[in-house]
Amino acid sequence: MEKIIVGDVNNQYKALLTCFDNSTFSVAWEKNNSYEISFTASDDGSLGYSLLKGWAYVWTLGQQWTITASDVTVGPQQITNQITATHIGLSCTNVRTSATKTKGSYTPLEVLSHYFDGNKFGYTYEVIGKFSAASVDSLEKGSGKDCLDKIIELWPTAVIFPDNKKIRVYADDKWGTQTNFVYRLGRDTDQVELNVDPTDVVNVVTANGKTLYDSEYSKFKKTTNEQRDKDIKSTKKPYTAQLSAMSKTYRQQRAKLKTDDDKDALKKSYEAKRKPISDELNKKTVTIRKTASTAIANKLAALKSDPANFTSYVYRDEDSIKLWGERPGADVSIKNETDTTKLRDKAVSAVSPDPSVELTVDYHGENAINPGDIWFLDASQQIGLQTSVMVAGFTFYPNDRSQATQVTLNNRKKTMMDVNLSLAKATTKALGLASDSFSDLANAKVPYSDNDDGSTTVGGLGYEYRGESNYG
């Protein structure tokens, strides 16, 4: 069993926590987004419980955490405290710099140096792998958290994963560890759920050289995208608050339940209430993004109608086109450039050949799951899918192995090719089953369905066949 040590914010007291419910102790990590633990403790009058306050420290699993949420519930027979603590490496808001740097090209190491050098809280940093310098308007005053956000903004493929107070920034090709472990659907896993959003695919891009409209187009695109982000933020706000309140109520109610049946029933009820709210938010977000993209494309088309003298290069990702059809993206440009090699490189950098994919697995095996682990997924018996996958997020319960570990897996290009092949096989199989009689069609199960928001859900048995696959 993992132990929990609690310490006050001033590092004057430390105590072993003995009054927490092992079944509520969870660890949740999502790449470049969150890394936190949560648990529910009961007031037993101990020093450990008394230290559970905001910004106090927690030590467990070999790491240090900062309490960022403390929700106390006073019941007729006991007082409980629902704790959420963020990894110390990501809760570095107390690290601040008052210096600024002017416009220039900076590497991740230089950005880290700007924010963290000379800090008095013991934070250090390391960059693993090679990064190209990025053009930055300025490096402003701010916190360590601002620094981490800036790195992900400038280098989206980077991975930030801290070890206590050591901030590690990995290049994409340096992140990930090959393992010999296997997820087996139906053995180690309850189900596989695959959500595919092909609307992000861009596999044809034109790079333009010398033009007369670069400045006007860039300004319009920036303004449109800024407004898009503001609209998305304002749209999300009420939904996020509602979902957060529902989650809080669910955790509080679950902590009071004793039997697994009651907890399972509560979970099903909670998920049923949460899904339509989340789906409605996703639809609105997709609409806002599509509106902005259409406006930008129309503006560019209007600007291009003026016959300017420029050199261009059209790049086509033929492998992606075979899977998803032609999906042209917005043109890119290099001001006054006439070198077609440089224009080609610019076009390649703007291509997004694969859709956004999220693969979720409920895992019951004994193997430890670590960030960036590369495993082999075997769902050959159910959906004909066998492929390598990378752990991009998880939630597990260190002291309660009866609860499944929820694992989110990546969408590397090879993974998508394997998934597409499985879809084609499943569709062919379903059509074969339907050939004997029309009534047989209702029983042909295919792991494929279209959603209202334009995404596609695949995985597990029980999805009715509803038409020919759009893939392939």
C-alpha cells in the first residue's frame, strides 16, 4: 500500500496520513495538461488530517504534490475532506521573474532559463533532445507555469514531464519507452473505445513565395483566430462550471457509499447525466472552429484573386490522401521567397496527415503503467486491430487494484493505418453477413458510427452496422 505524508505550507510539520479511504486514492496524468492525485480523508483528530489545507504539501509515490483543492463535507457522523493535489513540478506559480526579453529567436532551454534561473524554491530544469529556435515577440514577466505554457505554445510536439522539482522537456523523438507489455481486449481490458475526428486532417498544402498580400492575410487570420479562441472560451465557461459541479457532487456521494454495486450504479447515473452536456459543448466548439476556418479560407481566396507574381509549391501527402481523400489546408507563405526547396519544406511543416484520435482502454492487468510507455494493443478477436500504442494519459488507483485503470492512448500515424485496416475488414465482414438475408444485417456488428459533431466512434462489439465505411 502506498503511504501519504502531509506537510504544512511553511515546512514546519509533517505527519503520516492514516485516515484516507484507499478506494478514493487515485493518480491522474494527461500529457502536457495535468498530473494530480486525489483522495478522501476522514477527520480522526490526527495531525495528518489537520494539515490538509490549500497549498499544503503531500508526498506519495516518490513525488511531491501541492494541495490545490480541499472540499470539506460535514456529515451527521463524520467529517470528510476531498483532496486534489497537483504535482509540484506543474504547480510552480510561486516561481516568478520580473525580467523581460525583447523580440528574437529562443530555444526551450533559453525560455526555461528566463523564468527559472535564480529561483529560491529549488526548481531545476533539463531539455532532452534537439529543438529548433522559435521566433518570439518577447519573453514577458510571469510565473514558472507561464513558462511551461509558453514552451507548449511554441513547440507543440514537446512533452513536459517533471520529476519532483526538476522540469524535464522532451523532444518528441526522445519521449516514450518501448515495453514488451500487451493490452488484450477481453482479458486485461473491459473494452476499447476509439474516437476519431477526421476534420483536422490536412494533406494538401500550397506554399507561396513572393506575394503582395502576406501582411493583410496574416493580420486577418490572427484576428479571426483570436476571436475564435475568445468565443470558445466564453462558450466553454458555463459548461465547465456545470461539469465541475457535477463531478464534485459525484465524488462526495461516492465517498459515502459502502458497496461496489452502489458505487457502480452511481457512476452509471453520473456518466449518463454528464454525456449530453459534454456532447453539446463539443458540437458548439466544432461549429465555432469551422466558422473561423471558413472565414479565413474565404479571405485568402479573395486575396488570391488578385494576380500577383509569386512562386509556389504544392505538397501532397499521398499516404494520407489514400486514407482520407484530399483535404486541402490553408496556404502558407515565405515572404519574397523563390527557392522551391524552402517552399516545399514550409508546406510539409503545415501538413496534418492524421485525424485527432483518442483511444481509451479499461485495464485490469498487473503491469505498471507509466507516461509514454509504448505497449501492444491486441483487439484482433473483436475488431481485428493489433497495433503499437503510446500511453498519453491514465487514471489509476494505487491502493485499490479492484478498480480498472483508465488509459488514454496516442494517435501516431502507424496506429491510424492499423485502425483504418481494421475498419475496412470489419465493414467487409458485416456486408458478407448481410448478403444471406436482409434480416441478418441487423445482427452484423461493426465498430463504426458517425456522430453529430463530425467525429467517428469505433471500438468493441455492439455498434450496429449503418452503411458503408467512409474510410479507405
